[in-house]
Amino acid sequence: MSAVSESQKFDITDINLAQKGHARIEWAEREMPVLRLIRERFAVEKPLDGVRLVACAHVTTETANLVRALQAAGAETVLIASNPLSTQDDVAASLVADYGVSVYAIKGESTDTYNRHVRTALDSKPNLIIDDGSDVVATVLKERQHQIADLIGSTEETTTGIVRLRAMESAGVLKFPAIAVNDAQTKHFFDNRYGTGQSTIDGIIRATNILLAGRNFVVVGYGWCGKGIALRARGMGANVIVAEIDPVKAIEAVMDGFRVMQMNEAAKIGDVFVTVTGNRHVIDSQHFAAMKDSAIVCNSGHFDLEINLDSLREISGEPLNVRPFVQEYKVKDTGSRIIVLGEGRLINLAAAEGHPASVMDMSFANQALSAEYLVKNKGKLTAGVHLLPKEVDQEIAHLKLHSLGIQIDRLTAEQIEYMTSWETGT
Ligand code: ADE
């Protein structure tokens, strides 16, 4: 039965998808025990009572469970998509119909609609922003500086968003505290590595149904996401090649057992390419020109600028839609075909369902606790980028271990004393 109220505003694909979305949200919840515990505590303590909150996130079953925790805490939440292609329309419908949330998110929305949704959400005059990629915060700083006075702070989910926040901080324009959720260990060690690792392979396979065994699989960027993708592609029997600009990460890739080479070389031999650098045009015209016929190209970084699709269109014309999330470009000069997945947007969320709930459990525990931390410390934190305190990270890890039924040892008093003294040596 629909709980939509007269005053509730939303812009979604189809409210009739709510029942399917509801069942999937509950399915994800089974894998999110840490977030469930937080929600149960929030329901009693109401740490976000009266707070107006805008969450900009991939609208997935896992995000729905984060929103449930925020609502239980007393926040009035507006949810918008953090990417035009990542929304799960059934989840958006259920959040509106079953949980009374104002959702503005439509799978496949245009960039204009995406931007309109950001502005509509900001019209709710938020006190807190949960951002994924920093588009909402950037819009406040560029167009709505008068709303800064309403803001207690913001939280940021992803590496790309934190790079942007630090640039804002350096430029002296970030006028409120922003918690770098991505930098918590219980976030990036697991979400970026195992979450992106699994969901990217999932997206490629769902889109194409190709066999990975024996293919030359090029991972462009060896940060936490690249590490996870390389690890999982190897697990599927692919020959993994890494391209990287950071010399330390490149050595890591070598010693992790991967071939490392420049993109110009990798372009000639790759069968599948995945970009996860957070940077612009890491696959560009010279690479397309060198690629084998039917090379598959996709991206799992936050923004759709890693693959230079404009340059590909210039040498090949408009693409053919081969199957959902699969477009074929035919290079005019050579006749070779380049297959682009998910229009160069995050393939793990465009063609699959994003990271599994079990890792998002920790990421979103960090988000929920960051929101609480900002409100508890209202007026006490300086403007700029902050980490969530280490104890919170440790607490999330303890809760996760507990939920997995795993006990670990604790330091003895003698060991604590040893670790905090310097006299004892050889
Ligand atoms: N980012 C990556 N995977 C996600 C998921 N399942 N939900 C929300 N954000 C995500």
C-alpha cells in the first residue's frame, strides 16, 4: 500500500515499481547488519532530529537502507541520483511509496535533468549534504553561497569527490566542514577494492556475456579500485595488464604479479579495457587508433570523462546500439570496431547493481555516523576536509567482525605497555 503523502514531491520513472523495489531493499538489508544496528540506535536516540538532509548517491538498494537509517534518526531526507545511469527505478519507487522519501532520480536521465534535480534538492534548504562526487557541494559554492549559512557540513563518498573537496579547500572556498568518508579504512579498503573489483566484472559480464579467461584485460589506474578489478579479473583467468602513472603504484602492480606498460603499448594488445583513474581522457584517439578489432572499452571511475568518446565519434561517426549498454563504433580509416560499454559511465552501476550490500554496509555505516558526528559537533569543526575519528572506523570494523561471527584478540596490558614505551630494545 502506498504511503505517498499529498505534500511529498518526487520525480521518478514509475511508482508502480515499488513492490519489486521494496523486496530488493529488504534483501539487501540482510547483508547490512552494521547499518541495521545503527538504524536501530538512531530510531531511539534521534541524533538527526529536525535536520534537513540532501543525499546525492547512486539510488540502489544499499542507498535505500542508508536513507532508512537517516530517516530513523529524524532527518528529513531528499534523495537525488549521483549519476544519470545508476538509478534503480524500482528502488526509487519504493523509497517514495513505502518510506515517504522525496526522490528525484530516473535511470537514463539527461544531464539537464540531473542538474535540475540537484537544484530542486537544494531548494529544500539542507543543513547536511551527503555527496558522491561533490556535485551538490560544488553547486552550493558556485551558485548558492547564501545557503552556506544553513549548512552544518557535508560528507563525501568517493575518491573523486575528495579530490574536488581538497581543491575547494586549497582555493579557500570550502566554508564548512566536510567529512572524507572515502578515506576511512573501513570504506576504501573494502568498497573500493572488493566492491569495485566484483561489481565491475559483474557489469562487464552482464553487458556482454563474454568469457574473460584468456583475454588481455587492461586496467588503467592502480588505486584501490584498480587493484580490486585486477585481482578479480585474474581470478576469472584473464591476463591482466596495468597502466599507471604513479611509479610506486606501478611497482606494486609489478610485485602483485601483473604486466605493467604504457597505454600506447597496452592499446595494441588489450581485449578489454577498464579505466579507474579519476582523470580525463586516459583512453584517447591515439589509443583507439591502435586497438584491435572489437576491443571492449569501459569505465568504472566516478565521472564519464576517462574515455574520450568525442574523439572516438570523430574518427568513427555515431555508434550502433548492439544490446543494452553496448555500443559499437566503427573506425572509418581501418574498419575496426570499438565496443563501448555503458556510454563510458560507471559500468558497475550502469549494467550491474553496484557494489554488493556487504561492503556498502561499512561504507554507509561511515556515512550515517559521519552525519551524526557533524551534528554532534555543530559549530566546533573548522571549515575544510576532515576524517572521521579513528575510533569510529575501528568500531565499524569490530561490528562487522561481530556480525560475521569472528572474534579477534585484544592487546594484553603487558603488550600495551610495551607498545607505548621506548626503553626496551635489543
Ligand atoms: N557505489 C558503488 N556501489 C554502490 C551501491 N551498491 N550503492 C550505492 N553506491 C554505490
